Amino acid sequence: MVTSRSLTRAADLKVSTGHADCGGHQIPAMRVHLPGHDHGDMDPAPALYQVRINGHLGATVLSAFPGMMSQRQDAQTVLTGLLDRSALYGVLAEIENLGLDLVEVRRVKPDPDEAGPP
């Protein structure tokens, strides 16, 4: 059972020693994040993405994606927007939270004809 005393005790844990003492249990803590083998595969700079979802989304659902433009294509909705890594993960999480049927995520290379003057 979690009590306010146990929550206070958990908040007072000593992480600086590399482990915490909580009722005789030791929990190891890492001071640094170790990069994964795929850590450099995804560019952290914003990129243009298209996210394809089954069904036609109404205005209420589309309001969950304010930074993206929407288009209906056949029986699907295509969301397009400039997203960095965290924004992309946020969009994917929102799709899952809303119970939408994700079909495809595609990184789109910008069309040089639409780029405008340098």
C-alpha cells in the first residue's frame, strides 16, 4: 500500500551515490545516458513528414494535430507537417491515444521547385 509517508520517503532517495536505499533494496541509477547502436540514425533537425491514417478525421480529432495540414485521399486522411524527433513521437503517441488506425509514416523530401528563392 502506498502511503504519503512512503511517497515522501521515495522522494528523499539518494541517487547521487549511484543507488538508492529504500527498505533495504538497492536500485542502481546511471549518471549518464548511454547512446544506443541506432542513436544517430534519425536526424534531430525538423523534417517534412506525411502521416497516413485510415478514415476521414473530423474537425475535433484534427484539432489534436494543430501543427499539421490535413488532406483527404480516398478513404484516408493524410497529415503533413514539419516535425522534429520529439514532435514526430508526439504525433504518433496522439494517434495511438485516440485509437486511430495508422497506415504509414513517410519522411518527404522537399520539392526543389517549391522551395522558393535561396
